[in-house]
Amino acid sequence: MIKVLFFARLREQLDTEMLEFEAGPELPDIAAIIKLLKQRGDNWIEVLGDEQMVLVALNQEMTDASAAVNDGDEVAFFPPVTGG
């Protein structure tokens, strides 16, 4: 299984904290997971559509959508952190 987590405003906007997907050849990388998530509807497209507005981590390491995923991996999506 691949665990997909959502943090901060993404969790609130999507009303979802975590999803799990069966690992396999249909989900070779994070881009495939994003594509699958966008199929859930307009709200998902809006939140995940602008990849520059969403950060992603694979097993708690920052990465991008091209990163390969494997069974047992954890993918986390969260908004960019800003400060002042």
C-alpha cells in the first residue's frame, strides 16, 4: 500500500487527511498518484492543479512528481511554507 497524506489547508480543502492506494504498475510515480487524485472531482483538480502551489514529500524527503513510488511508501502533500 501507498499511504497518501494531506496537511494544513490541503487537508481542510479536500476534507481528507489520508488515503491509501494499492501499489502497482499503474502507479509508478507521484505524477500518476496526482492524476488519480484529480479524477476525484473539481475540488481535487483545483487544489492539486497548480503543482507550484503544492509541495510533495516521499518518505519525509522533499521531491517532485517524477519520483518513483513503491509498496510501503508514504507520499505527503502540503502547501508551501511562508513566513515573515
